[in-house]
Amino acid sequence: MGIQIKSREDVDKLRVAGRLASEVLDFITPHVVPGVSTARLDELCHDYMVDVQRTIPAPLNYAPPGHRPYPKSICTSVNHQVCHGIPGEKILKAGDIVNIDITVIKDGWHGDTSRMFYVGEPSIQAKRLCEATWEAMWHGIAMVRPGATLGDIGSAVQHHAESKGYSVVREFCGHGIGKRFHEEPQILHYGRAGTGTELKEGMVFTVEPMINAGRRDIKQMNDGWTIVTRDHSLSAQWEHTVAVTADGVQVLTVSAHAPPPPAFAAERVSVPA
């Protein structure tokens, strides 16, 4: 199936789902502390989604071709885990960094977003990596507008990450999103400006770079889901869902406590009030 162009009404529904996903991250923030298990974070988020928001946790039992069903409601990727970390009995300790990835379904529409969290006080290295990854995401988002290309997004992300001495994971990418969790197009976080599919109003997709402090090489763990860096270096990821508008881009996954855009992107992106 090709790229699905969303109507304004569709985007309105995706904005609701996106706000709800971001609100799960707002809710869980005070619970990300030393001594908590990732299973407990999953439990708290699951109950908040199901009982408070009346949303459906999209990851729970999600089974793309070639994968066993994902067993939890959120993804928690700690330190050298790149993505798709399965919550379990792991206890977070001071100095850890963790990506929490949330996708909810509301009235049939998906909202998908993630943030990095510091557990206690991070190392200087970890903090710099997380900040650079956040900036790389926004550099990519700031390129989105009708007439731009997918290569413009990937090039902007890659240039910023590599200018800081980091590497970009290439095996995983952003994706179109709507009534299905993963749609076309694929949003690579590397590439050459001016190449690839041209962006058009009504496209909705995620920008979610995974950036490693060391080499970009990764491997999959025996659980069939968790991806880690081969050299055991730290990895970070941030994610927003965005919509191409008539004159630029609107970020759909925002809420009261979502970090605002950095100054360099603030004038180029629209963020719902």
C-alpha cells in the first residue's frame, strides 16, 4: 500500500491520539527514579492508558511479520539498548538513561512518541548524547514542508549527529502512521538532501532517530525484540509524529509537559497550543 494522504479531519484525530501518547510520558516522568523496575513503569503506563485515557496500548501483542508478539504495553530501552527494549525486572539505577516509547490507539488512530529520561544524575557523556539526539530529531523535523524530500530529513539528522561525533543507526527508521501502526513512507535518519520522495500536504509520519555514542552497528537479543549496540556504547532516541501542512509542519505529539522545540526550530514548526 502506498503513502496515505490524510484529510484535515484525519489529522485532527491523529493530533488527539498524539497528545494522549505524550500525556502518558508526562504521567510517567515522576516515576522514572532509581530503584524502579521497567516492569513497574510498564504497569503504571498500561493502567493509565486503559483506565484513565481509555486508549489501547498499541505495542501489546503487536506482531509484525517474522516477530513473536510483543509482550508489553510500552518499550523501555536502557543505556546501550537502542530500541524495542521489553520491560522486565531490571531495576533502574542512578546514572542510567532510558528511552520510553509510547504508542496509543484512540478511536482507531495511532499516536506515537518517545522521550529520553535521566535516572538521577547522568554522566556528562550520557547527557551530551541525549541532547544531541534531541537536537538531531528537531533538525529533521525542521526540514519538513511541501516540496521538500525525505532525503532532506535524513541528511539533516545525520549531519547534526555526525558533527557531534556520534553515529546513526540505519536498520531502523521512522514511518508513516494513521489507522495502522506502520505505514509508508519509511523515514531514514541518514541520506542525501534533495533525494527521495517529495513531501506533500497530508502526509503524517514519525521522526525518531536512534543515535549511538560509539559505532552504529547493532544486534538483536534472544528475546526477539530488544536491539542493542554491538560495542555496548550508549544509545539515545527521541520521537515525534508530524504532519505536513500547507506551508510547513505541525508536531502532533505534544502535551503540557512535552519539551518545547529548540530555538533553531521554533520558527519553522507549528506546535498545537
